[in-house]
Amino acid sequence: MISFIIPTYNAEKTIQNTINSILKQSETSLEYEIIVVDDGSTDNTKNLIQEIESNQKIKYYSKENSGVADTRNFGVQKSNGEYIIFVDSDDYVSQNLLKDIEPYIKQNIDLIKWNPLFVDENKEILSTPKSAYFDIVTGEEGFNLLFGKDNLIDCLWNYAIKKEIMLEFPKGTYHEDFATMPLVILNAKTMVSLNKFEYYYVQTENSIMRSNDKQINKKKLQDKLIHFDNLIKKANNMNISKKTKENLKIYATNSMIVVVKDLEKEEKEFYIKELKKRKISKHIKIRNFKQLLKKAYLRIKY
């Protein structure tokens, strides 16, 4: 069985479309359930879901607001499936998703990856992210094949994840995908990456806009720094090759640097100060001239 987990908060305008995209799957022998976890919505989300909850595939749970990491953990705990697929409540999936992954589910593959399409609220395609596609390999091999070719490695909604390799998301934190997904990939004994576009990531003003709450923005940065430290620590202790450890550290470092340009003055000063403490340039390995220049730049700036 496949468990679709939808964490939701005040999604009255989009949640029905999300659920319907799963219910309208092309013919498949795979059984599935839809677990909707309401993280304390204050709008009409609950009533809308209860209107369609008569469908036995849908299970609705409501809890006090505690953030998306806790909400996803709750959904995993309530799931009955051997595989987990996370879907955000303002996005939707391809009607061929289950049909396309069925052969790999039947082979008991630990981790099945696909690609998303970025779309607007009118379902018009905005961009098509690039990735690497490959047949069955180990998770470590898969991570190295994706490294440098896929900027969305840690996006949870790109995968069907065997429940037994799932990790708990750090409670009460932001950027829980960055904290866990690279490690989930490396935990996988088997992995495949499909040349299929199965997930529609809806770009709205709310999804792009930063919070105006300075405390929230600072906590997001602090959480990302904590997750970075943990990834570096885990990399040093994992039973993986030297090259994979280097790639994981480079990936984590690049993920930290890319957010700097979007920060406001006070946030940027705080964040750069923290990056300097960590001397992040040491994690960039010189394998070509481009990386030599990057390492030199990082030493100067961070």
C-alpha cells in the first residue's frame, strides 16, 4: 500500500484539487490511502475535507498547530502503507504517478524518484527542473549521480519512500527536508530515478513571498544552520565512500550559500557571521578550476 500524506494548514482554496488529483489515478493494481493531517487550520479546510471523507481512501486527522515537521511525523505514524509519498496541500500529482512507479514498487525498491513541474495557479508550466535519470542503483550511487545535476535533491515530494528507511523530521524546526532527505537517500539500499514528471509544484505569491516576521525568518536561518551542522557530523560518521562524504558536504555547503542573496541586511549579517564561524570553504573540494575559484571566493567572503 502507498500512503499519500498531506500536511495542511488553511488550505480551503486548494486542498480539494490536491486530493482529487490522487483519487483520479490511472488504472493501477496498487492500493493507496490519503492521510490528511490538519495542523490547526482556522478556515474551512476541515468542512471541505469532511465532505469527501466518505471515500474510504481518505483519513482526516486534526491536531493543534505545531509546524509542518511535526505534522509530517504525525502522518507517517498514522500511515499503513509500505511506501510514503508527501504532497503539499496547494500542489497536485500526475494521474499516471502510481501507474508509472508500480513496476518499481513490485520490485521492492527503497526509493523511487521523479521530477516536478513548476506551474502557476492556472496550471500553466513555468519551468521544468533538470535532473539525472538512472535505473536501479544503491542510494549512495544515486546521491552521487544526482549531485551537481539536480537542485531539488532534498525536496520530499519528489519521492516514493519505503517507510522502513524514513527518518523522523526534527520537531519544531523549519527546513526539515534539508535535514533528512539526503540521509534518507544514503540509507536506501536500492534507488531509481525516473524520467517522468509526476508532481506539480504550484507557484503562488504566498509560496514565493518571505515572511514579514523577523523572528520567524531568524528561526528559519538558525534551524538551517543546525541542520547543516548535523549533516556534516553525520557525513563524517556514515559508512560511505570518501567521495560521497565530500559530495554530501559540498551539497550542504551550496545549500547554505544559495540563500544569502535573498536575505535582508540584519539577517544577512547574522547569517554570514555564522557561516564564517563554520569556515564553510573547507568543505569545497578542488576537482577542477571552477571549484578552485569558488573555494578562493568562499575563503574571502565566508
